[in-house]
Amino acid sequence: MLKDSTILVTGATGSFGKAFVKKILSDFNVKNVIVFSRDELKQFEFKNEVSDSRLSFYLGDVRDSERLLEVMRGVDFVVHAAAMKQIPASELNPMEAIKTNVIGAQNIVSASIKAGVKKVIALSTDKAANPANLYGATKLCSDKLMISGNTLPGNTQTRFSVVRYGNVLGSRGSVIPYFKEKSKTGHLPITDLEMTRFWLTIEEGVQFVLDSLARMHGGEIFVPKIPSFKIVDVAKVVAPKAQLDVIGIRPGEKLHEVMITEDDSFYTVEFEKYYAILSPELKKIDFYKKNGTPVNHGFKFSSDNNKDWHTLETFRFILIKNNLI
């Protein structure tokens, strides 16, 4: 599908974006990969890190609809990874988060349709399901905008889908580098001893996005089946000798993360390695009538009721394998 194609990646100098760009350059015979982001220093550093004639670097912001349309002309696929994702920063600067995560998403939808892009896949977060903070609420809005893009008047070509997954090991803002730094003091702040989260590596996230881009019909929210792990056990693996100080759950934080809510269960089908939350129109197509198993009504996929759990040993192995400890 990607052979001789042009792919634009927003937020391409972030943790996911860089890994995704490197993956498609190494594994696929693409014509052009457009790195689109607003930080000129990060683009300069990335350009020095990866030398490939198929790479193009364009400065811009997803808030700027005219700039987006300029760089999207001739693009086949868009991977939308740009976001303002720090929860405290979003709470303190709500309109900035809305401009990037909500208005930026709408700009992606509009520009993609005008430019005749074939497929757009947007990265979401578990925090968009039953959001408890502004970041999650803006990403829920983004998801809705993306899915509704499939049925906008005049859209005859561009398909939109969403990928939703949990915490990415070692990404910018991940708890692991934070714990490593705090462990130097001999103390680690823990919000709650029972707190759980979903976990996957950047490489797993990149592969899931590629797989979802290939299989999407337009209108799905794809959710991978990934393991859960207790935050307190993360601390035990990263800093086994540190003292744990329970500080309580912070505003906007959940005890357990949810990726599929009970309300979503009416539209969710299960596959071997993932779930797909379908728009009402998709439930009618032959592929989903014949493939996938509808989940039970009232089904919920959350980090505390997950069937798949990391042990201390498996989690430690992954951190060592990815040079995170």
C-alpha cells in the first residue's frame, strides 16, 4: 500500500513520530515522507540524525489550516500524531490545548479532504474514554471530528480512522524517566498503590498504526490488546531500593484507565489482537458483518479488568531490551 506513496506525519519530531518515520523509511519503498512540526530545533536535530533523500521537512502548526493545505497537496496518507498532551499544562492553558487538539484536528480533516488524501489515521489516547481531564476531553473531541470526517458533505475519497492506546514506555513524559530521576533521591512519589495502566513500547505502537492504516475502512477506533501493570510495580522495577511515598491521586487523574467504555460495547467488535469501535455506518458493511466478534453489551476494556498482565520479570525484560533501565 505504501509503495511509491507520499506520507505526511504531523508531530513527526516527537517520540512516536520519529520512530514511525524511521520505520517506514527502512521497511517501505515510499516516494516521500513529510516531517511536519513547529519546532525548528527538533527538525534540525532530526535532519542530522536521519539522512535520507526521501525526507522533506516543513515547519508549521496544525492550528494553521492554510499551511496544512499547502503541505498536503500530493499527499497519499496522513498520520496525525501532533498534540498537546501534558495533563497539567492542558489544565493550566485550556484554550491552548483546545486550539491544538480540537481545532488542529478539524484543520487536518478539512485540509485532507480538500487535498484529496486517501487515508488519515489519528493517534488518540486511553484518556479520551470517559475523560477526567481537559487533555482527555480534547482528544475525545478530536476522535469525534476524525470519525465524522468520513461522512462530511463533499467527501468522496478521504477515509479517517483513529488508533487509541495507553502509556508508551520511554516516550516523552513517560513515568519511567521521571522515576529514574527521582530514584536518585531515594524516594519515589506514588499516587495510589492500586493504580494500573496499559503499557506498550514505541515499536509496538508504530506497528499497530501501520497495521491499522492498512486495514482501515474509515470510521474505526482501533484499540490494541496490550498488557496492564501496576504503577507501584513499575516503581519496584525501575528503582527497587527507593522508598515509596504515597501522595494521592492528582486532579484529572484516574485510578484505572479505560480504552473501551460500556457505552462503546454496542459498537465494538473483537479480533485476535485488537478491538475496533465502529461508527454506525461501518456496522452495515460486509467486512464487519462477516469478520470480528461483537463484544457483549456492557463490556468494558480497562487496565484493571484486563486479561493480560505484565509480571515484574516481563516488564523488567522489556525495559532492559529497550535500554530504559
